[in-house]
Amino acid sequence: MARSGAHTTGVHLHRHEIMRDTQTDTATDDTALPQRSLSRALLFGWRRRCPKCGRGPLLRSYLKVHDRCPVCREELHHHRADDGPAYLTILIVGHIMIPLLHLAFVRWRPEPLVLFTIFAVGAVALSLYLLPRLKGIVVGFQWAREMHGFTRS
Ligand SMILES: [Zn+2]
């Protein structure tokens, strides 16, 4: 319950940041290209959407990135997410599961097989949930910062 409340607050903050970033985008001088909004790209990435339009799906299977956005035709094949999303997934899942494992063991001393089953299923489920979303975030970050081939001419 507390977690879902925190999640809602997080989304609300992102929306606030989008509004702020849109304002700064229009304030740039006309010689430079408008800056790509990082917070918008990260939010769209988390939703597994194209970092530019936020409508087209970013992924064409569980983890494969579309070469181009099916909606706005933005080139997405320039990304080099590599093992970044997996690294972030392990980092987050580890920092959630390890303290919980400690807490569950100290507080309740469950049967080893029960403890193992709950935490194995929990770790796998959380990893499968996070991995494509963190890949979206990594691709969104690279797009917003014009890394690799995402540079505009
Ligand atoms: Zn798009």
C-alpha cells in the first residue's frame, strides 16, 4: 500500500518536471536546436515508449528496440544500451531483496524452502518487470543526451 502511494507521487513529480522542461525548451535562442527534455525521455522510457513522441512502442519484443518509432519515425537503432539495463536491474533488485531477506529471516525464521521459494520468485518477477523499463530509461537517456548516433545535424 505504501509503495503504491510512493509510486503515484513519483509520477506526479515527473509530470511537474515535464512542464518545467517544456518551458525551458521554448526559451532557447533560435540558432540552436531546442534541447531534448531528459525527464520526458526518461518517463517515456520507463513506460517503454518512444523517447521523442511518447506514443510509439519502443520495444518490439520483450527487449528488442524498434529500428524506428512506428508513430513518429524517429530513428531508435542508434542506442547502445548493452548490459546497462541488466546492471541497473541487479543493482535495484539486490538492494531491495537483500535487506528484505535479512528482515524476513531475523523476524520470522521461516522454513528454508519457504524462504527460498518466496525470494526466488520475488527476485525473478521483479527483475522481469524492471528490465524492459530500465532499458527504456537507458535508451531515453542516450536519445536525450544525443549520445552515439542520436546526434542531430
Ligand atoms: Zn516516436
